[in-house]
Amino acid sequence: MIKKMFLAVLVAFSLSQSVFSAPETLIVGGNVIGLRLKSEGVCIVEFTQPAAQNCGLKRGDVLRKINGRSITTAAEVSKFVEQCDGKPLKLTVLRGNEEKTFTLAPSQTPDGKCLGLLVRESLNGIGTVTYYDPESGTFGALGHGISDGRSLLPIRSGEVIDSHISSVQKGKRGQAGCLQATADSLTAEGCIDKNTPQGIFGRMPQPQGQRLPVAKPAQITTGKAQIISTVDGTQPRYYDVQILALYPREKANRNLLLQVTDEQLLSQTGGIVQGMSGSPIIQNGKLIGAVTHVLIDDPTKGYGIFIETMLEAA
């Protein structure tokens, strides 16, 4: 009986261990890409009439259905308003992970009837590629998800646009800096399939970059490391950092604390700035993770995610 129980436990353990297997090597990124995301619905960004806010809706809600019918564009919202003859509309929104329903009648304005909502159907931004897997043709970037301000943005499609850095706003204590990028083409070079708390993932042509071994969490230590970032033009460069602390049990995107020590990067950006999220972290010749957050009180410091944590979400 004991032998049978032991065998059952061993088999179960073996099966659970085989669920995820990280690639042994990956092409490291560091290149900046433009991101164009379309949400599963339209995101409410502002109210123009008191009735809209008073009905229970909140900024950041994703409007997904009107009278039970799916909508994906602002034009579709306007069409419902035009055809409803002033009758109340049933609005279904996603708030975080919860679906809620509200009733709202259009308001009469000098310009005609309106719901009193300003909505956004797409989101544009930039980020840094962490890795590319040549075996599957897939990539991971950012190391964190894209949110609407409060919760993860549900996306129905996304595009990757080749871009270059046009300017840098340096970070300073109490104010995060940012990279400014310009698109090199209006044509998408890849697609985004997933938006998760551990990064965005999709498919794109193979970029230039060095192929490095993937580190296990147990191989990561405090001490010297480097990040690969693009803060000028299109060329990724290595910059020195110091890993100050490790948080291996953190399941989201803050597995380590790092500090920029590279004088050139400190001179150019002041440390970590918005747009550098996803910058690969290299230690002892291995890809160990990606930069994810900057500390507002000290922009020379920020958090990073272990590469294995990121790959598990891909």
C-alpha cells in the first residue's frame, strides 16, 4: 500500500514538473518597438454628462456590450445612440475581472443626443523586447502587462511597429522619465497575442541579437549584472547595474531589485525610465530577467522579473 501511494505521488510530481519547460537558449532583445493595441470593447476615459457618471460607470471600465450586442469601436457606440430613440441603453462593462451592467439613457445636447462618455478603442505606446525564441517565432516584451490605469487591459488584437528613439526625458526624484519614440513604418512588423501581468507576448520576424542561455532562478545572485536597452536611435547597448535583492517567491513581476550604476546611462536618462520596461538583464553570460518598474523616489533603482517567471506566462 505504501509503495503504491509513493508511486502515485511520484507520477503526479513528474507530470506537474513536465508542464513547463523553459527554452535552454533565447535571442536577447533590448530593441524598442511601437505597440498598437485594440481592446475587447472600448475603454471609458472621461465623462461629459453627469448622468453617465451617476449611473455607476467608472473611468477605466471597458464597455463590451450594448443591449447584449458586442461592440468594439466608438462608431458602434454612436450608432446605438442614434437608433435608440432616446430610450435607456443596457451597458455591459468589464471592471477588473468582473462584468457589470448599467442602464443609461442618452442626454440631449445642442449637438444632438449623446451618452456622455469619451471612449478609446485603441492604445499606442512603446516598450522593449526582452527575448525572441527562434524555435517558435515568438517574443516577449515589457515584463509587465498593459493596463487601463486600474486593471489589465483585455485585448482582442495588437500590432508591433518598428520604431526608433527620438528623445529622452530624464527621470528625477519624484518624477519618472520616459523615452520618446517615432514609428519607422505604418506597417505592422508583428502581432501581439497575449497581455499578461508578466508581459506581452506575440510573433514577429527574427531580430538581430545574441543567443544566450536562460538562467534558472537558483542561478541568479545579488551583485553585478547588465541590462540591454535602447535609449538613443535604434542600437541596443549594455549598461552596468547592481542587483540589490532577490524575491524568488514573488509570482507577479517583481522578483528582484536593481540599481543602475552605469555613468553613461545615468547621464542620458537619470536611471530607469518609462519605455525601458522589458530590457533584458544579463548576469554571468545568461539571460536572467527583464526590467519592469522604476522607483519614483529614486529613478536609479527599479524592479525586474525573472525570465523563467516571464516564460511561464508566455
